[in-house]
Amino acid sequence: MSADLLVRRAARGATALRGGASWRPTPYQVFGGLFWLVLVLASWRVPLCCDAGQHAAVVERLKDRLLHPLHPMADLPGAGSPYYSPYAVAQGAFARLTGLGGWEVVRLAAPVNLMVLLTGLGRFVRVLAPARPWAPVFALLAMVLLWGTERAWWSGYLGLMSMTGNLGYPSTFAIGLTFWAWALTGTRTDSGTGPDSGTGPDNGTRTDSGTGRMHYGGTGRMRYGATSVRYVGPSGLRGLTGYAALGVLYGLVLLVHPITSVAAALGAVALVAGRQRGWRGPVAVRWALTAGTALATAACWPYFDVFALPGDTSVDAMHKRLYAGVPGQFWLALLGLPALWLRARRSARDPLVLLFALECLTVAYGWVSGHYTYGRILGLTLVPAQFALAVELAAPRPWPVWRRALGAAAVAGACTGFLTVQAGAVVPAGFAQPPHWPTYEWAARHIGPGEVVITDGYYAVHSLAGYGPNLAAPAWPDAALDEAERQRMVADVRAYLAPGSSRALRAAVVRRHHVRWLLLTPRQQAPPEAVVVAWSPVTGEVLARVGHGRGGAAR
């Protein structure tokens, strides 16, 4: 055979390896795309609730003053507030450019955040199991369904029901970035061995020499006929620039959602400890560069000092509830423990096993120490078990009896989780639905931007600031405001609204906090000096004007 013919055949083969016109979507691209569409529509069909008012308020403050925003909920300075992250600043800039309000921007963030989350998940699972194309699909199903039989509704929880409410939150974006960071970390380590790594006997890779059909291996190597071809992709980028860029990504997670960064850092440790082979000088320098760049990125952010947050215990008490619901909210995720045990038997350094152990220790530390905020990583603590189960069930057939039994248990668990808790997220009737909170547009149209409102209604306290007004007492602790001072503000609001309060006391509170408005529940009576302006036929709440206050003019 002539040399020219060999060159032409080699060229055709290289073109085929690059895909050409024969591209086909992977199972995850198909099912992930459908999931993205369904969940975005599901999240848009219900009113935003809960923490959404806080995040909308952050956007409103940045929209008003992008470089020096005030406190998210009060007529106070906002310097040092961790809510002013790069994510929030980008939202504020978008709101200034488009003229959209905080609520609209938070809602529009949902499809973007979900896309980051889904692409990050797919990339990370492909690093764990490159030879199993169905593994990302199973990982997605396990992540959203294998929780428990009681509702778990917290920011950063990735159950199907919870995601309908928190898709627009910074926590969702941060978790998506975390999956991307883990994936890129995994590609920069030496691959381990095992059934899903592409180096063991059960890697799902095969070669049909007779047909010349190409199949994928798991270590950055593609096989075509009897020839093995090394390809250069993202996993082959070993320069210092790539490690520095990875550090920027981890630093961004730290700034966007500090508590999620704890899980992100644990994942990085687990991946490097589990997959990196050999710690020669250059290897240590590269990972040190990643860690140093992450810290430097966080340190350079001008809006708040992220390194001061570990000493802030003001939010610990409110997170104690996280631990009370663990058994009922999470027990279905235990179906992934057999898969983790199998991985541990194959290698004690398996990254998912190490990550699960580290996260459990961190959650336990939060309980023992009283720093209950560390319980916020409980949602991500389930991920190693869920993903290990998905990878195990994506193994090529035929299956042994034990794997069939594990698959049957997983299907039963997913159906149980869907029918008891998660179905209402996507099925509009017949199942428990996401919370339906009232809106406060009816009140906001009378209140000028920045004007101060006294209210203690649960929905109003958590929602009203998202339209632009300030509260006399913020609903949430914030590093920008001393917690003792916030409690004094709360006490002033209670004193004002107390049935036996005197007119002199009320006048003093109005002057002290520059109050302009009252938003009263149906059980509260408007004081004689208040002028009723509007009321809600849905909630029965009354908006009344008092004092002169300060801020923008009424709209």
C-alpha cells in the first residue's frame, strides 16, 4: 500500500474522530435539556417566596447604588454585607441596564443558574465515569429524587421540590460552579483505577476490529478499530495558567456563597487526595497555586471581607432546625451507601468516599460545636452517595444479581420520593404544592424607594424589601449590621405595634428609624395618627402612612 494512501486514510480517520457531521446528542444532553425546560416552567408557575425577597432586595440596592449599596433591608450602610457578591453585583448591573426590578431579575436568574448546575453536573459525572454515558442521567435523577419522605426546603437543597423555589438563588449558581470546579480538578489529577475510570476490567470500553467502530475509554484515550489514539482535551491542559484559572473559580464560589465553598473545598481535597498520584515538587506547586489564587481572588473583593465570616455566629441559631429534620428528609439517599461501600472496597482513596466522609465530619462538627450553619452543606453531603449509586447503575450489562437488586431498590426509592414529596413541583394538582406566598405589589406602588416601613407580618417582613422599601427591622442577620443592634430594632418594632403602646413611644420610634409607613396584619389596629392608604383583599393587610420619613417620593 502506498504512503499517499496511508496518509489519506489517516486524514479521514482524524476527521471522523473530530466528529464531522455525524454528531449525535448524548443521553444526558437529551434528558438534561428536557429537565431544564420542565423545571424552569415549573419554577415560573408559582410566586417567588421565602429567601427570594432578600435576594430581590439585594438587586434593588445594587440597582440604586452599584458601587456603594446600602444595607439590603434597612436604611443603614451596607459595607461588609456578604450578600454583595460578584453574582449579585452582576445582577445589579443587569437591572440597571434593563430597568428590571429585583423580583424580575431573581426570576430570570433561574434558567441561567439551572443551566450552570446541569452542565456542571454532567461534566463532573463524566470525569467520574467517562465510559458510562447514562451515568449523568442517573445522577440527575438520584440528585433530585433520592432525599426523603418529608419536605426539605432550604437554599442549596437540590431536591425537585426545593429547586422550584431556589433556582434563582446564589446558592444554586454556586453549586453549579462547584460541580464545574470539581470536574476541572478531576481532569488535572492522575486518574485512579476502578470500574468507571477506564483503566479497570469493567470500564465499558470495547473495540470492534471487524467494523472499525469507535468506542470511548476513560482516561482521555479513544479507540478506533485496533488502534488507540490519545486526544488532547481540557484534561490535557497542565500549564500553570489552568491551575490559576481553577483557583479563580474556587475563589468565585467562596464569594458567591461562602457556606457552599466549604463543600467545594472538601471536594477539591477529596479529588486531589484520591486521584493524584505522586507529589513531586511541580505537582505540589501547581495545587498550591490553585489554593493561593482562590484565596487571593476572595481577598481582592472590595464589597466585604469573606475571611471575617467564620467568626460571625449570628446565623447559627436559625440553622439549628436543619439538624432536626435529617432522618425524614434524607433517608432515601441511604440507598447510595452500598455503592459507596463498593467503591471503598476497590480503593480507600476513592474521591466520592473521601468526600462523603469529610462532609459528614463537617456536619457533625456543626452539631457538636453549635455552629449549626455548617449544616447548610447537608444537601451536598448526599451528592457522593447519589452519584456513586448512579455510576454503579450505569455499568454495562449483563448485571449480576446484586446490581439488579440495587437497581430495583433505587427505582423504588425514586418513586417513593417522587410520590410523597417531589411530584408537586412539576404536577400542578393532586400532590402537595410548593409554597404560594402573596405578592406585595399593591403596597409597593404607594411606597417610595428607600422609604422605611414598620411591619411584623411574616410574609411582609421577608418580601417587602424586594420591591425597594426599607424595613425598620431587617428580617435576617447580616454582617453589615451588628446583631445586637438588629435585635434592638426588632424590639422597637414590637414596642410600636404592641396594643398598649403610647403615642409618645410610637412617635419616638418613628423619629429614630425615619419611618414613613405601616403595614399591618388583619389582627393589628391602625393607631389614630396613621392614615390608611391601601389594603389587600387577599391577605387583609392594611398599608397606612405615618410621619414624614425620608427617601424617595411616593410612586
